[in-house]
Amino acid sequence: MLSTIIYILVGAFVLAMIFSKSFRDKVLVTLRIKSNEALDKATTPIEREKDQFRQLVAKARDQQAKVANVIASFNSAKKDLDNKKAAVDAVKADYKLAVQAKASEATLNDLAAKHSAAQAAISAQAQIVENLGKAAEEARKALDTTRENLKKLEADIQSDEAKSELAAALRTTGEAIQQAQDVGSTLSQIGEERKKIDDELERARAGVELAKGSKTDQEMAEIRRQAEVEASRKQLDAELSGTSK
């Protein structure tokens, strides 16, 4: 029964993901937010900064390759323009030679048509070269801007890294200060407990003294003890000398 309910729920979820765009978008947004929160907790700000910087460096390299392609296209277009200009010069030379040789009107007209087409090709190619030149210049400037921004960002990251290390050192110092305060507080508590122990000892000593009675009582007890000792010695001495009384 439980497995059937699970299959139904899974099936409903899959169908909602497939057919409901709003539901799918909400699920994806939730996953992105939760994953970002998990990643933020798993990494430090400086680590995330360095990772973003590495991604920008990779994009800059890709940008550099694209700029190189634009510049290569510009150089190739300029070569094509030079070739087209050379073609016009060649047609001119042929036309001059044809005139000198008194070629037919058909030949001269054909050469003139070639010259006109070659001139049109030069105009079109010149426009391409101009546009590619502007594009190459703008692309180069954009690449230079990207490089300058990356240098500044790298310096900022180094500064942030130093700040992060300083923050860590300050946290360690704060922890050390707190630990010292905790130790001091503990020592103070221990001192209070030690005083209690000393007080208990003094009370115990006082109890012993009180159990002995007053000083007069203690002195009389000592006198009686001494008298008993002396009497006992006299008795022993008399027994030993055979003159017991």
C-alpha cells in the first residue's frame, strides 16, 4: 500500500514537471536557491571571488580568440582589396595594350566592362574593409578594457584576501581574549571554592576546639592527666622497689 502511494506521488511529480511550466520553474528556482545556499555555506567569500575571477579569465581568453578572428578577417579583407586593385590595374594595362594594338571594339568594350566590374568590386570590398576595420578596433578596445578590469579585479581580490586573513587573525585574537577571560572567570570561581574549603577547615578546627571545652577546662584536664601520670609512675616505682604502699 505504501509503495503504491509513493509511485502515485512520484508519477504526479513527473507529470507536473513535464506538463506544468510554472510548477517546473518553481522547482528549478527552489533547487537553484537551495543549492546556492549550500554552496555559500561550503565556501568562503574569498574562495567564491577567486572562482568568479577564474571564470572571467576564461571568458577573457575566449574574447581574445574572437578578437583575433576579427582582426584576421580584417587583414584578409585588406589583402582581397589589394588583389582587386591589382586586378583593376591589370585590366587597365590590357585595355592600354588593346588600344595600342587597335583591337576590335568588342574587345575594348569587354575590357571596359571588366574594368567597371573590377571597380565595383573594389568599392564593395573597400566598404567591407572599412567595416571590419571599425569592428576590429572596437573589439581590440573592448579586449583592452576587459584586461584592465581583470587587473583591477585581481588587485581587489588580493586586497580582499589580505582582509580575509586579517579577519581570521582578529577572530583568533578575539577567541584568545575570550578564552583568557573564561580562564580568569574560572580561576575566580576556583578561588571562591578554595575560600569555601578554607572556611570549612576553620569551622572544623573551631569545632574541635569547642569540643575540648573552655581554656580552663582544657587546662584542668591537662593537670588531671599529668597528676594521673605522676601517680601511676609513683605506684610503678614503689612496686619495683618492693615498698608498695
